[in-house]
Amino acid sequence: MFKFRNDTRFIEYPQAYAGQYSIKIEQKVEDKSEEQVIKKWLAIGYISKSFCKEENKYIYTATDSLGNQIYANLKDLHILKKEFRNNGKQLAEIAQMTRLAKINQLKKTEQKATPQRNSDIKKLRENKEEKLRKQEVLKQEQKAKYTKIENEMDAKNTQKNKDNKQDKSEKLSDEHNQENTKSDSKNVTPENQEADTTTNRMDELNEIREQNNDKEQDLEMDR
């Protein structure tokens, strides 16, 4: 519970602009609970001033903490301050009730907004989870696609290497056969050719001699 005292202070702002208050009035109150007592200053009103050229002096207007005008067109600032000191307790009570009403209204607004807020948070969470799930599915599909492409490329490269090895083996076999053929032809020298020719002639002569011998034998038998 707040305990109001007759302690009033005035906070002046010398560089206040048009439409702004130049003095803020606060009242000290004590917030007493079971555990401790907290002293605090509570705003109870504001004073603004404007310069009157006809009278060549400032005119003051005061409002309460809600902005309601309570004093107007006062020329003596000390009288206005005295009024705030005399009525500080009542103005503090009004300011306190106003503050509590705003707090209660804020709580009610938060309570009304809490179910909707929870619903919105739940919806956002579900949307986020759905988005993450779709991203994971897409990631897996892309991974499977890339794996399939890599396997196909590996299979093609393996077959290509196999064909290249077979072509190379056949080429080496052909080259080896060609080298053997060349080697055989190189082994047939002119001396070997001449020897073969001489052997063939000797065979022919022997055959002719045998034929002549057979003829001579036939002639002798005829005699």
C-alpha cells in the first residue's frame, strides 16, 4: 500500500520548446510491503509557460498527470507551486490510481492476447518445422540424384577403361605378330636361298639319272 507524504519537488527544464512543459512536479510516496519499504517519486503534474508581450512576462498553465488542465493563465509561479504543494497528496492519489488502471488494462490486454499469441507462435513453429522437413526431403532427393549420376559416370569410365585395355592388348598382339613375320623373312638370307636352289637341282639330276637307268635296263632286256 502506498503512503503519501507532503514531499513535493519541481524539476525545471530551462530549454523547453513550444508545446512542451518546462516544469515537472513529483510527489514522494512510500510503497510499504511486508518485506521492505520503497520510497519513490511519482509524477503528479506538469507546468508549461508562454511569454505575454503585452505584459512582458510569462504566463503559466498547469495540468495533472493525465494531461487535464487544472490551472491556467497564472502569472505568479510561486503561487502555482504552492497550489501543487497543498494538493500534492490528492494529485498523487489520482496519479497512482491512473497508473494502476493502466497496469490492469495492460494485463487484461496481455491475457487476451496470450491465447492468440500462443496460437500464432504454434503456427509459426509448425510452418518452420514443415519448411525444414521439405528442405530435408529436397536435400535427400538431390543427394540421391547426384549419387545416381556419379554411379553412371563411374560405370561409363570403367567400361571405357576396359575397352581401351582390350584395344591396347589387341594392338600389342598384332604388333607382335608383325614383328615375328618380319623376323622370319629376315632369316631367309641369299646363302640359304642359293643352298635351297642347289638342293632342288641335285634332286632333279638324280631323278633324271634314275629315269636314264630305267631306260638302259629296258634296252638290255630287249636284246
